[in-house]
Amino acid sequence: MRILTENRKKVAVYRWVNKVNGNTYIGSSINLHVRMYTYFSLRSLAKSNRPIDRALLKHGFSKIRRIFEILEYCSYEDVLKREQYYLDLYKPHYNIATIAGSTLGYKHSQESLEKMRNIILSDEVRERKILSTVNASIANRLPIPLRGIPLGFPKGNPARD
């Protein structure tokens, strides 16, 4: 799709309009190509429980029923400010959060809370999480020119074992 390639690595605020009922959704992305791809992927939509994704599956993508419009291209630094402007302007129905870039006000279902409480991490995943936290902590204390250098010891290094 040409629209995907044209929007590769572009930062933008966008809007979905449901022409059947007039409901809207405002969103933003720092890589619009990736975001659009997930909206047009039935597999991604089927896994999601967000209202906009359920509406896309229910009403389809036909031009008669659904409009996707890019409201504004903007800088990375301004994207949340611009998204907030459009959230305030349109007061969209499908958005769960009313604050750009925040899930403030979103309530997880009891089922979701239980699933999150019961997650059991494998030893390997737990070790990777700890190592990434330690590396991030160390990297934040390094001078800026050194921050891109990988930290930690590679597998097989006796110092790691």
C-alpha cells in the first residue's frame, strides 16, 4: 500500500471516523507506518480489546463506513501536545484515555488484573529484565558519548558465569 510507504517514520496525529454512527478516535504515532500497519492487520485487531480495534473489526474498512485521516504531521517533541489539542477539540468516543500519551482513567477488568498478578516469569526472562535494568541504570550515569556502548558480558565469557 502506497500510504504505508509514504508514512514511514513520520510523526503524526490521526483520526478514525465511523461514518455509520459518527464516532471518532484520535491517535498519534512516532512511526505512522507501523501504527497504520497494525490497524490494517486482522491478526493484530483480533488480539486487541481496545474499542477502536473492536469497531474496526465490526464495521470494516470500506470507504463508505470508515475514514482514516491524518490530521497533522508534527515533530516528535510536539506530537502529544498536538494530540491533546485534537482530543479536546473532537472529544472522541473511542478513546479510553482523555489525556494524550496516558492511560490515566483507564480501568483494567478484574480478569486482566488477575492475569497480570499471576504472570510467572522464567528464570531466563527474569535474568534479562534484571540485566537490562542494571545496564540502564549504569548507562544513565555515563557521559553521553559512552551511552551507546553495549554493557554486560557476552555469553560464554567467564566473567559472566
